[in-house]
Amino acid sequence: MSLQSLLYRVRDEFLSRKVVQVAIFAVILGLSFLGFWLARSHLDPESFLARGYVGVFTVNLITCASILFPIPGEAVNIAAGATLTPMTVALVATAGATIGEMTAYAAGILGRKVLLRGYSRQYAHAEGWMKRHGVFAVFLFALIPMLVYDLIGIVAGSTRYHLGKFVAATFAGRFLRCLLEAYLGYSLIHMLPLS
């Protein structure tokens, strides 16, 4: 076994533990929310609101376009929901995320083997889910942050799953997720003291 494959294995074993995933998510979420709260209290609200929705769209597009390297964008949606209209945040975030997720589908069409080095076991699980549950699997992977959405996107692309169904299920799952995140921010901001 080469050193590189050993490092991939150790990394995957460590990151596959639910406790580690939840801890990483909680730390990133907390730091992002704190940073956004500090920025909100020191920035001009009018200029922030003018750029807010474009920023939400762009961040969600970029974070979802990364393949097999998760970049958490959830904190932006939570923080934006605290300042902007939560329903609009959810719609804008979902549009950016859905467009960004098309990179995984395209990667599946172009060739999954190049991208999946070290992820064959996870790919097999995602493929099994896709075969058994189809559109529901896409919806579920888009909804739940702990599932690696890119794997289901690559499976969908490599099996030439119907693009319309794929986009609709991705949009529906991401919309519910973004809506929950935006309203979470909307609710949490009232608990923090503003100076």
C-alpha cells in the first residue's frame, strides 16, 4: 500500500465518523454565524442588503460546484436569513446551488473513474441508493448536509439519469434545506444582543 493511499484511507476513516462530521459542521457554522453577526454590527446595512442576494447566489454556486471537496455554504444561508428575507434567501440560494450541482452530473457524464479514486466504496453505496430510490435519492442527498451529494450527482450523470428529474429533485431538496437554514438564521438573530 502506498503512502498516498494510506493517507486517503486514514482521512476517509476519520471524516466518515458522524461525530467528526457533526463537530466540524458545528464549528464552521458557529464561526461563520459569529463572523456574520460581527460584520452586520459594523457594516452599513444598506450596502450590505444591496449585495446580499448576489452574494448568497454566488457562494451557493461556488460551494456546490466543488466536486468531492465539500465547502460548507450553509453558514452563509443561515447568516443571510438573519438579515435578508428568508424566503428570498432560500430561492436565491437554491438557484445557485442547483446550477452548481450540475458539475457533479457533468463529471459523471465525462468519466467518473478520474474523480472517484479513493471513493469507490461510497460511490457503490450512492449507486445502490440511486438504483433503488431514483429521484427520491437525489432529493434526499440534496436535502441532508451529511450526505455527499456529489456522489449521487456523479452516479446520475454516469447512468445518464433523466436530467429534468435530476434538476427538479435537486431543486426541491436544496430548497427545503436552504429554507430551513434561512429561517434558522432569522430565528437565531433575535437571541443575540446587538451593540
